[in-house]
Amino acid sequence: MAKILVIHGPNLNLLGEREPAIYGEQTLDDINKMLKDTAAKHQVEVDCFQSNHEGAIVDQIQAARDQYEAVIINAGAYTHYSIAILDALRSFKGPVIEVHLSNIYQRESYRHRSLVSEAATGGIFGLGALSYKLALLGIIEMLNL
Ligand code: CA2
């Protein structure tokens, strides 16, 4: 069974607790459950990983190289400045889909630049939790899973 890795970056563990107007009311557990349910319907497997630490995210991307067909990543604030995460993503051979809950281009100018985009196959932003689901469905279609 094909395996897809979902990576959530810093502070996304707080989803549902604060700033619902920007990030929605769903918790990270809600989003992960929705992704696992969607994956099960398509006979694929999803593993979800969250960390507030840049190095832990780099380690996870490196480990994903031999284990996963594709990566979905919301790198949180690291999106905008982490060259280490960009370099790690460049070493991953399969599709990488960048996801954001909010529309980063409608927000502060420091959120308009994404280093993750430089390594991503494509991206979905601004649709809340639906951004993740569409990323997963996109991978399933792209890889004929
Ligand atoms: O829109 C997104 O998905 C972001 O990746 C979320 C990041 C932000 O730094 C990016 O610019 C855009 C922040 C996630 C913080 O999530 C929180 C959730 C609840 C309460 C506080 C923070």
C-alpha cells in the first residue's frame, strides 16, 4: 500500500485553540483523522507528523526518502525562511505538495515568500483544512493510486 507523509510545522499543534478566524476551528487531530479517513477510502496510508523543531522536520523528510511515495507539508512559519527544510525537500524524489490553511498572500508581506515552494511540486492554500484534503486527493490522482 502506498504511503504518504503529512508534515505539520510549528504551532500547528495549537489549531482549534486560538485564532479560529484565520486557521479554522478544527484541531490538528480532526485534520489528521479526516486525512486518514480519506486515505482509507482510496486504499492508501497516511502518516502524520508534527514538530515545533526545524531539525526534527529535516530528520523526518530525510527518513521519508525510502519510506513514502509523496509528502504533504505545511511548514508553518518555517515556510518563509528555512533553507534547511528547503534543502531536505529537494532530496525527496516523489511529489511534494505545499499546504497552507490561510491565504498567505493576503497576509503580512513576510508571509508572501515561500522557500518550500522552491522545492514543491505544487501547492494549495487558503482553504482551511480542505487544503490538506485536496493535496491528498491530488497526490492520489497524480500517482494513479
Ligand atoms: O496558513 C498556514 O497554514 C500557515 O502555514 C500557518 C503558520 C503561519 O506561520 C504561516 O505563515 C501560514 C502558523 C501556524 C500557527 O497556528 C496557530 C494555530 C492556532 C493558534 C496559534 C497558531
